[in-house]
Amino acid sequence: MSPYLPLVLLLASVGAACAVPGVFLLLRRVALVSDAISHVLLFGIVTAYLLLKQLPPEWVGTDNDVRGSAWLFVGAAASGVLTVALVELLQRTKLVKEDAAIGLVFPALFALGAVLITLYVPPKAHLDADAVLLGNEVFSASPDAALVPFGVPIGPRAAWALGGLFVLNTLLVLLAYKELKLSTFDPELATVFGFAPALLHYGLMTCVSLTAVAAFDAVGVVVVVALFVVPAGTAYLLTDRLSWLLVLSVLFAVGGAVLGTLLAIAIDANVAGTVAVVLGLLFGVVFLVAPRRGLVAQVLTRIDQRRRFHETMLAIHLLQHEGTPEETDESDVAGLHRHLHWLPADVTTVVKRAERRGLVTQANGRLTLTEEGRAVAKGAFTA
């Protein structure tokens, strides 16, 4: 077995777990909440650590190292939900918008966590801001961090945890698919149907918090935020269907994580940073070449619209003078540039395209509308 396989599996599991809730963050236009939650986890971890130190020694063990306590996980997840609640509270005042509320809440909680670390957490506790922010994916994928049931190592503990969260997130989405879909696109109608959009919202944010907590210690904040947002944004450029959006988001997340990890190994670079770069490159490629929403497709659409506009203008001009004494002069190809105020070269190009579309026919230097051309001209007036 390749020594790098555990690392690849770890990053792939992180990508899959983050991609599912990331779709709903994007659709609800709260993608930056993932960034806020990922940062304020520091505050939750420190708060839980300080609370645990107040408990009797027999509850938390005789040593001072509580890194492995499940209560740290709970505290971190709770801080994410607290962030969402505070953002909602500020937004409901109507005094600040949602983006401003996020910008107010998460720096304050993050800074408070950093201050608490400086004041109350001793160095020997092995709880510091660098470890929380940057993570250590190499250690998380090492044999020392493997899950060893019955003495048999079966892969990184973090990979199994995040794989479990991916399954949990997927099951929750499948079970509440209709409710999540309706509350995402039409919260008012969801309320009328009794779907409790607020409960669904906080349930979704709890999933985001749990996933972020499990992921950020292993791979760091930057790649966690990237995996929440970028795969969903990339998939959104390719489809409007929620089901396909979820599938494509997971595929882009896992694919970007695997490619980024392999590239980082090949060039001996930071894994988390390389994964984030690869995800950005994937988004850039799709942004350019997506069939309908891609930049190239939009440019081609605008060019086609401009061409059709000129062809329609030509048809309208011919229709307006059809059956009039001026028809002979107005339909003369050689004189059209004067009547339409176009360059002669543009007239030649537009006439050729109109002939190919079957809008006009040309005989002895004069243009005549076809039935299709007449319909296009009349349709422009009724549109």
C-alpha cells in the first residue's frame, strides 16, 4: 500500500463531508458563514478547555491534557451555532446587513479566543492558535493517528470521522430533502406548509459546525473554507438541479482534494494550500468553459444576440418599406448603408447572414423578405 494513501483518503473524506452542507450555504447566500464558524471554533475549544479545568480531576483525568476530550468537540461545535445565532440576532435588528453582521461577530469571538489562550491556557496543554488555525494533515494521516481496532490499523481516525460525517450529512439531506429545498428557495412558503425554516436553518448550521470542527484540526481553516464553498460554486455553474448540484459538488470536492494532495506530494508543497489552489483552478476552468454560464458561452451568446439584432433590424427595415414607392431604393443593397447608417462592410456581412438564415433573398442587387423574415420582423414589434 502506498504510504501516501492515508493522506489522500483523509483529504478526500474532508472534501466529501464539507461539500454536502456547502451546497446549501451557497444557495442560501451565507457561504461566508463557513469562514466565520471555522475561525470561532478557537473560542469554543478554549472555553470548553477552561470549563473542563474547573471539574473534579476524576471527571477529566489526573493530567492536565484534555485535548482528546469529546467536550472540546462539543464546545467547538457550540461556538459555531452561537456564531450563527448572533449573526441572526444582529440581522433581525435591521440595523446591519448579514455580511456586516458576520464581519462583526466572528472577529470578536476569534479574538476573544486568542486572548483567552494567552491569559489562561498553559503552554504544556498543547493548545495554541497555530495548531488550531493551520492543522497538521501529515500527522493526522500518520500511523500514530490511525484507528486501531483489535490491534489492526485501518486508516486515519480523522478520515473515518469525516467519512462518518459525510454519511450523516448525506442521510440528513435525504431525509429532509423536500423541507431543505423549499426552505432554501422559498422560506415563506415553507413556513406556510409548517416546515419550520428556522429549525432547518439551525440544524444545517449544526451540521456545518460539526463538520468544520472535525475537519479544521486536521487540514486547517483555509482548505476547510475552500471545500465548503468552491466545489458548490463550481457545480452551480453547470446545473440548476439541486440533486445534480449535490452530486457534482461532492465530485469536485473529492477530485480537487485528491489532485491537490498528489500534486503537493509531487512538488513537496503544503498539502492544504495546494488543495485550495487546485480547487480554485478547477473553478476557473469551469468558469471559462461551462456550457451556459461559462465566460466563453456568455461571450458567444452576446455575439450571437448582436448578430441577430442586426439581422432583425434589416428585416424590419425591409418590412416597413414593403409595398411603398421607396421600396426599390430602400431594398437596394448598394444603398442600405445610407438608410441604416451602417458601414458598407457591415451591410455585406449582415445580408449574407440574413440570407443564410432564410430571412431574405437577393436578386439583381435588391433584397426581398421571405415569409420567415417577415415573421421575424413582425415578431419584433409584438415581443
